[in-house]
Amino acid sequence: MKRKMKLNKKGKVLIIILIIIIFLILFAIFKRNNNLWNNQIIKTDKYNLSIYYEKTNIKLLDDQIKEYILSQKKEFIDTANKNNTDNMYDFIYESQVKEYNDIFFIHSVLYKYLGGVHYEREDKSFVYDSINKKFLTINDFINGEDEMLKLSLIAKHKIYGYSDINKIEIDKDNMNIGTLPSLENYEHFYFSDSGITIIFVPMQILSWSEGEIKIDIPYEEINSLLKDKYKNINYTDNVPTKIEPIVRNIEKYKNKKLIAFTFDDGPNNNTTKILLDGLEEYDAKVTFFVLGSRVSYNEEILKRAYKEGNEIGSHTYSHRNLLKLSDEELKSEINNTNKSIKNILGINPKLIRPPYGNINTHIKQLTMMHTICWDIDSNDWRYKDRYKIMNEIVKHAHDGAIVLVHDIYKESVLGSLLAMKELKKEGYEFVTISEMIKLKNIVLDYDTTYYGF
Ligand code: ZN
């Protein structure tokens, strides 16, 4: 009796051990399968499936991606099992993980073949801030709506550049819709040491066969659009104390006749000063297209012009005909001017007036500035007489006009002030280019040459 009991006890222990072993094996199998969600290949007589995702080992992020992959997989397998044709269905999931400043950028592409002419492609991105444990969108990086609009203009410009190089014709409607400043259009992006890369997926702008477009925007161009914490500090060092210009309320000029006076070839400590002294009487603000080579010798007057609410644009460094320059020369004409202005005012000019009005698409793509020409030429350098200059301007005046004058001649400056006096009587107001476009609800692009508004 006792003996039998003992045997039974041993048996019980054995059974318990056996159960534990079976449980461990089952658990290992389960664990293995569970761990394989991110990396697997399945082949059946109806379909092939391959999944590759490199785990970040950040649970919240990996869980999100797992959920996405598994739901896609389930949907595919359900469809594939109903497949009665000889076509092998296919499922390929691939992803790229990039990390920059503790933010993970995951862009995945899922190709599915479910019969038909070609594969279907679905792009999915996850941007995850591992410090604050938060998923992010482009809106978390870009400062506001205006900046988002600027980003879309830059993107457009880069895409045109891409299509130029690759000789791809771009449908204007696709371009406009595909670059609109919306979350969907800017879902796929990542940051790196050099700036932001944005991916425009097939069918967003180009056709399926032409594929995706990847554009790189360096910090030089995007830094000012980013929220402070995402700015690349290397590009904000060395900025002089920013001068805070007077910003006037332009509401009262709405529905008024507007003229933008623009002054080229300056600044000049003497003649520009006469102009600035006279502007107040006509409640006028104007735009200066300055030469980089003259900026440092006339620093004080440039600061005053800017501080008083006038606009400063570039007229290049040395006033050469841009059409005759190599790309290297062009870049130095543009960059040196912008640097000179930034060193004094702390801002990058957004507007450019090409010398002689000479510019083409290629130059515009290099400069990435808004090209402003004119529709009223005062011919001041020819007349050298204040009354003739005044007459020339008044005779051609119209709402939305851009007037060309040179503030390096005293007669030109006096002629402009006389013209303002006359035009004021006719109900005109005098605004900068930026004020003009705001009042007329215009958003400048990088491709157009503006002669008036
Ligand atoms: Zn000029």
C-alpha cells in the first residue's frame, strides 16, 4: 500500500514536470512566432508574403507598427485565400528606420499584387519622439500656417528642379494638388544633419511608372520655417542682434490705389538719406534693391531704411548680367549679397531684382527668391531732372504698379518725392512689395517674374 502511494507520488511529480516542459515548449513556440511578426517569409500555393521591419525596441512605436503590419497581413491573406485564379498574389513589406536627435522616422512601403496590371503600393510613415513619447506630424516641426505654405512653395520649386534634371514633364494640376500644405501631402519625411527630406509617393505628383520623388531641403532654406526646438543651431549662430523694424497697420490701405516704389543700385549714405527724410510726409514705405558690394560702406543708412519699415531686397553683389554667368559665379553673386545683408540686418532678403531685369528659369531655381521687376520705368538715369522724372512716373501711374528708380542720384530721389506728392492728391498710397501683396491677397512663387500686381 505504502509502496504504491510512493509510486503514485513519483508519477505525479513526473506528470507535473512533463506539463511544465510542454508548457515551456508551447510558450517558446508562441514567443518565437510572436517575435517573428517583423521579419517573416511565407509561401503557399496562393501567395507569397514577406515582411521586413527592423525593430527599434521602443515598445510604443514597435506596437503601433506591429498593429499596422498585422492588420495589413490579415486583410491580404483573407483576400488571397479567396483567390481562385492561377495568379500568385504577393505581399512585400519593407521599411526604413532613421533616427535623428531622438526622433525616429519610419517610412514603410507595402507592395501588394492582387491580380491586375501592376502592384499596389501603400506608403506609411511613423514619426516618433522617443523623449516625449509622442507621435509627430509635419505640423509639429513647422512653425505655423504661413511657414507651411512657404514649405509647399519650396517643395514645388525643388520638384520642378528634379523634373528639369530628369526631363520629366509634370502635370500642373497634379503638382498643385500634390504639394498643397496639408498633412497628407507631407506625411513622409525625415530630418538629418543636412536638413529635411520629403518623399512624394507615386501618383501624388508623378505617374505610377515614373515613381516617387525625394527632395532634400537644406537647413539654410528650411531653418527659418521650423519651430525653435527643431532649428539647427549651426545656422542660427552668428546672427547679429536682429533689428526690429516698424510694422505698420496696413488695414487702412485696403481698397486704395497702391504703388510700390522700388529703388535700385543703393544704398547711398547721402542720397538715400534725402529719400528717407522725405517719405514720412507722404506716409510712404518703399522697397530697396541693394547691391551687396555697396551694403557694407553704407551700413547705417541701410539699417535706418529697414528699421523705418521699408523693405530690403537683393540687386545682386556686383550688378553683372546674370545670363552671362556660370553657376558658381551666380551663386556667389546671390550668396554674398544675402550674407552682407544678413550681417547687418539679421534677415535674409526674400526678393531679388535681377540687374537689367535679366533672369531665366535656371537662375530662379538657383536663387530661390521671388523675382520682382517693374512696369513703370522712370528713366531717371537718362533724364537726370526731377520734374521729368516726376512726370514720367505720374503719367504711367496705376493701381498695383511697380516703379523703378535709382536712389543713388539726387534728382531721382527728389523726382520720386515730387511724384508722390502729385499721386497722393489722386488718392494713391505707397507701399512696399510685401505690403502690396498682402493687401492684394497674393502669394509670391519662385517661378514668376512680377512686373506689377
Ligand atoms: Zn540696377
